[in-house]
Amino acid sequence: MAAKSKSKPTPSAKPAVKKERIVQEAPTNVFTAEFWSQHWLPASLMMVMAYALYFIGIKYGYVLDDEMVYWKNEYVQKGIAGIRQIFTTDSFMGYFKEQKFLLEGGRYRPLSLATFAMEVQFFGADKPAAGHFFNVLLYGLTGVLMYRILMGLFPVREGGKWYFSLPFLATTFYMLHPLHVECVANIKGRDEILAVLGSLGALWAALKYYDTKAWWYLAISGVSLLLGMFAKENAITFLAVIPLTIWFFTPVSFRRSLISLVPLLAATLIFMWARYEALGYMMESDKGIDAGTDIMNNPFYGMGKDERLATIFLTLGWYIKLLFVPHPLTIDYYPYHVPKVSWSDWRALLGVAGYGAMAVWALWKFKKGNLLSYAILFYLATLSIVSNLVVSVGTFMNERFLYMPSIAFCLVLGWFFAEKLPVWLKEKPNSLYPIGAIVVGAIAGLFAYRVITRIPDWQTGLTLNKAAVEVSEGSARSHCFYVTGLYQEVYQKEKDPEVKAELVTEMEYHIKRSLEINPNYGAALIMKFNVAAARFQQDKQLDKFFHQAEDVLEKIPYNGTFRAKLAAYLKYHDGSNAEKYMAFCYRVGYEFFWKKKNDSQAAL
């Protein structure tokens, strides 16, 4: 009886329980109606900043993978008529005309290609200015949306100034960060921009749902994340980021924050179904990876598990360095600009220690309102999918992979200068103070300067590869791509014999260096033959040319591109010095293909 009476609630306790329940179920107030009237200027500044930094790049052309996803992609070049094929096939299908398994998991990123197709439809083919213009526009919109969300989550304190608030400083640092140049200046980088824009849109809509309890905001959240995933798969990490953000920075309970997952999970299932229908597999194909032994597409080939893991943590540490000090910058982190390392290398150990410490600290301080804990978890979640720990991404690392995770870094920078440092210095938070103004101004100035000096590298493929080879001297790819650019854009157009001779000497150095790093690099071997042919035009030494051709043949005897070039070049010669030609054909046909390869078809 005593226990029964003890458990019975007293009349005075009932109102308290009821009141608590009402508070828990009340709408949040993240986004106020006065935002645009009060913040139109700082929001507009994000767009102005985007064009002020990147306008010079609008007149540039196509570079790098723009060839595969834009100007040589058959489906994109069809305009709107190609959109159905874009959404129902691998993203490289329109370029290769067949499905290739070059990268683990394939590539299904149809949204950016669909926008390219619309540009072709409305602006015509071969109009790179349209692609560059819309990249900058979307980048500016990302800044506006990021500022809107942060101002809702971290409103300016009473008496504070928007221009030295966490939202404005964090978004400004994000817009100015030099690591974003690759995504904005390279048209292909639109997949990264749209993925972040879609993910932030999903977060905004989810927060609006808790403000209004209007179910259609949940639907908008799901659609927005789906579009983000159609742009690039890493948007899926916002499955963790969105409920985490709601729980950390709003009064919503953890259980209620999980409501936001319902449309996000539905969007994920739709994306995974569409991806499977387009590719025919999820992560691996029963045909295997075409380039499994090619370290240019599978840089970890030949490494043991320990060496692979140590190298990954070296790159993860490198990412942290680039966030703080974004110099030097390069498009090329291929073998072996990023070196293979073991656990005896201090850089790998430092990477493990640093990330381990971040993870432990974030979990130890895991509680509502702890911005540092949240930022670390945001960074780790969004970086995980491109870290090579989950799935191989086809390269050791890339600056564009930090486009989404760098939001967390910029958030911490904004918080430090707007909130934390003023407290240490006994200044008023969210207000301008001398030391903060000087340091923030210096960082912003250095970031902007590095962006402005980096963008011209993206003018042409040659300027980009020249910049890369100066930084990534240890990369086989950088040397090979530079030679390819010199050969196609300069050597073949040059008329002066003396200048051509100098170009051949320069190309010989770089192609030799490329093959020293990776002796089996197919693209470099083909360029070695081209350079050998160019040298023959200078010195007319047929034996030397045939020797170089045989070296290439030993490495890639069945490469169709090389075989076609060799046949065409032999036809081009006048046939003089028949004995040397016959000796060459004997060595290639009989000794190599017939005797060594036991291939009578190729020997003929």
C-alpha cells in the first residue's frame, strides 16, 4: 500500500509534467521573419564576394575532366534530349560510349551533367563561359544559404554587430578559402557545389519544419537532399549532420530530432535505387575494376594493409594542414606526390594521433550547444566518405574533397574570433575589437590573395598542368599531363625549328621523369612514343626512334592507341633505308609477338 501511494502523482505534480510536455512540443524559433529586411546586405555580400573573386575565370575554357563530363560527353551535347540517358547511365557513359569499371563503385552523378545539358540547350555547344558563370552563381548562393542557416542557429548577441558575428565571419572565411578554387574554377566541380547546396537546403528545410510544424518542409528537405546526392554521393553524410545539428543547437530533444531522418532516409532509398538501375551494381561489379592494377586509378595497388592505412592517415593529416595553410596548391596528388609510407613515418603517426584526439574530445564533450564537438563530428562525418577509409576514391587525396568538410573548419574560425577570443581578451563578443580585426583582416586578405593568384592556373589545360608539375614534382601524372599539353597546344602549332627542338628537349625530360616514377604508365608510354617521333624529326636517327618504339611496345603491346599511332607513323615515312625497316619488323613481328608472346595474329 505504501508503494502504491508513493507512486501516485500528487495534484501539484501534474501541472509541472503537463507544462514540461508543452515546452518540448512547442515550435522552435530558428528562423525569424525579419531576416531579409535586417540581413539583406551581408547576404548580398556573399554573392558579391563570389563574383569579385572568380569573375576573371568566367572567360576561361574547358580543362581536366570537363572533357568527359561536358564538351565530349555525347549525352550532354544532346541538350535536354540527353537528360534521360544522363539519369539512367554511368556518368562517364556519354564519353566512353560503353560502361567502364575504372573506379570502385562507378560514377553516378547525373545532376551536374543535366545542368550542363541545359546550358548546351539554351546557350549552345562550346560555350564554357556559361558553365563558369553558373558555377560562380551557385557558389554565391551557397554562401547566402550558409549565412542564413548560421544566423538562425547563432543569432547576433544583443548589442553585437553582424559584420563581426559568427555567421558572417564563418561564411566569409568559407567564401574566401583557397581550397575551393578547384570546385569553382573547374566547370566539372559543379558536382561538389550542388552537393553542398542540396545538403544545406535539406538542413534549412528540416529546421523550418521544427519552426512551423508544416510537413511540407520535411518533403522539401528530402527532395533537396536527393538532389544533393544526385550531384555527388557525399551528400549522404547529411543523414548524420542534419539530426546532429537540430539536436545540438535547438531545444528539440534527440528523439524528436530523429523525425528529420524520415524524408532523408526515403530520399536515400530513392537515390540508391536509381543508382543501382543506372549502374547495375552498388559498389562492386562482377566484372571487377578495369584499372585494378593501374596506380593512376587505384593508387593503393600493391600496398599491404598497414602501408595503405598509414598512407591514408598521412593524407588526412595533410588535409588539416591545407585547411590552415592552403599553400602550395595543386590538382595532382597522384602517385607519388603523396608518398607511400609505413607506420614508421612520423606523419602517419601524427595523423592517427590528431584524428584520434579529435574524435575522443568530440565524444567527451558531446552535449547540446558545444560547437567544437559538433564541428569535429561534422568534419569527420563529411570527410569519411572521401577519406579512402570507406571506399577507394581513385586518388590519394584532392583539394576538392574538402569543399564540404571545410564548412566545419570555417565555423570554428568564425566562432573563435567572434565568441572565444573576445572573452579571453575581455572584449565584447560579436563586436569589432582591435586584435580580432587585425588577425581576421590578415587571414581574409591572405585567403583572397591566394584565390586570386590561383585562379589564372585554370586558364587552359597547359597552364594548369604547368602549375601542377611545379608543385607535384613526384607525380607521374603531372609530368605526363604537362608533356601532353606541351605537345598538343604548343609543339604541334610551332613553326620555328629551333623552338621545336627546345620543346622536344623539355618534353623528353618530363616524360622520362614520369616513367621513372611509374614505368608502366600507359598514357606516359604513348607520349614517350610521340616525343620520340618528334625527336626523330629533329635528328633523323631511325635506329634511335625504332629503339624507343620497341621500348613502348614491350610495355603496352596491345594498346590500341599506341598501335594505331605506330602504324600511322610507319606509313608516314617514305620507306627509305629498307634494311632498318625490315629489321624492325622482324624484331617486332617474329621475335616479340611470334616467339615471345606466342601471338601469331599480332605477328602478322
